[in-house]
Amino acid sequence: MASILRSPQALQLTLALIKPDAVAHPLILEAVHQQILSNKFLIVRMRELLWRKEDCQRFYREHEDSVVSASREIAAFFPDFSEQRWYEEEEPQLRCGPVCYSPEGGVHYVAGTGDLGPA
């Protein structure tokens, strides 16, 4: 299903982390996923990750609520993701639509490209 966003404002990147207790229950995980979609967030990357307790503690200790911190955190979870390339190439296409959601890939993509999102 395609939708046209046509937003005059640039999109912003947001990192969403779903904690293990939610992921452990498929119905809860699906409800969280649907909540993200129903609030009109576009999912541009998705990844499952298993961290040790020490990794989680270090991540939350270093976490600050800032753009710099968000960029660092996105890079930690998606090392192949280029934030600059996303803002230059993908963001304008996603913002202006039309956009489709791929349940199989778990991400949004630009309609008509046949691309089910980044690998």
C-alpha cells in the first residue's frame, strides 16, 4: 500500500530500540511495531541484535539526548548506514512520496522502485 507524504519539512532520523522483554513476546512485539507504523513513522532500517549485559550498560551510560549522540548510536547499530547519504538521497524521496511499506523487509521504501529497502 503506497502513501504520499508531501511534507515541506525534512524528515529526521530516530533510533528505536525494543527491549528484550518485548521482543520475547511476539504479540507484544507486533503491537509495538504497529504502534510505530500507526504513528506514521517510516522505518528505513531494521535489525535484530543480541547484546551482552555489559554492552547494554555501556550504551545507556553513554547515551545523551542530542543529535550527536543519536548519530553515534545509529552508527553503532547500523555500521554500513551513511547518515549523510540518507539525508542527501533517501530522505527527499521518502518525504515527497509515494512510499510503500514492506512487511517482509520491515522497512519503508519509495514506491515504484521495486526496491524493498536496504539490505
